[in-house]
Amino acid sequence: LAVAAGIMAAIGDISRFNSPQKLVSYFGLNPRVRQSGLGAAHHGRISKIGRSHARAMLVEAAWAAAKAPGPLHAFFVRIRARRGHQVAAVAVARKLTVLCWHLLTKGEDYLWARPALVANKTRAMQLQAGHPQQKGSRRGPAYAYNIKALRDREMLIAAQAERSYERLVSQWKPRRPNPGARAPQLGKTK
């Protein structure tokens, strides 16, 4: 709750950002790029220019997302194998930022969210905010989290999404640059 509220407070109106890259840059999670003229671009560490508190909260959320089964966990494991766990956490934070932009601009829910867990957390937030407790024999939507079979089924679906992501990534083939294509020349017109 604290991370979500902090990120929403830092973002404000999502329409200020035309693209997810603008939001990533706003949080300082984009890599520094050094390039001179038409020479090769050198990508470095993240820029850290922007909202440091929100960036720190996103990295904390990334650590939590890396522990839960799902596509973000598979992404974390893939990056950790190549670059280490700190870099992987920042990469997941960047991916979470892009995900936040898409979810907020489209007004959709996260596809791989676990409904029973979300209902349980939502009810806990409502109770913390002072909503009255519901007495009686009628069960609310948060009760589904108490059913172990349902929780296990949701975990299974998240694990399947993780394996699906891993299969997708394993089939990626890097594309080589097209030798016939010429780089655009600056300042010249036809």
C-alpha cells in the first residue's frame, strides 16, 4: 500500500507522460548514454536523475515481485544470471515502471495478478482505513484467500505464466543489423 500510494503520488496525472520511456526517465531508471557524433553509443549505469524516493520504492517493489512466481520472477532470474542480483532488481523496477504506465493509461488490471490475494489485500486496506467490519454469515470476496486449494490454483497459474515467459525468452534469436541498410546522414536532404 505504501509503495503504491508513493508511486501514484510521484506520478500524479499519468497523461503528463506520452510514453513509458518518459516515466522511466522521470524516475531516473534509464541508462546513461554517451555518444559522440555517429560513433557507437556507450550505455552505462542508470541516470538517477529524478525522483529518488519513488525510485527507491520501485526497487523495493521489484524485490518483492522477484520473490513471487510469475513473469517478473522469470525476468529477474534471467537478468540475475548475466548481471547480478542488484542490476536485476533495478531492471525489474524499470519493467514495473513501464507496466505501471501501461496499466494506468489503459485503465486495466495486471493480467497475472492473483485475485484472491488482491481481494485479501484490498480488504485489509479497507479495514486499516476505518471501514466497518462485516458481521454475519455472508462471506466477502477476501474469504477466497482462506481456501488453500484456490490459493494453490492461483500459484499454479502464476508458475505457468513464468514458464511461458521462460519459453518465449529461450526462443529469442538476436537479429543482426541489415548490411544493406545505410545509416541516415544528418544534415543532408534529397
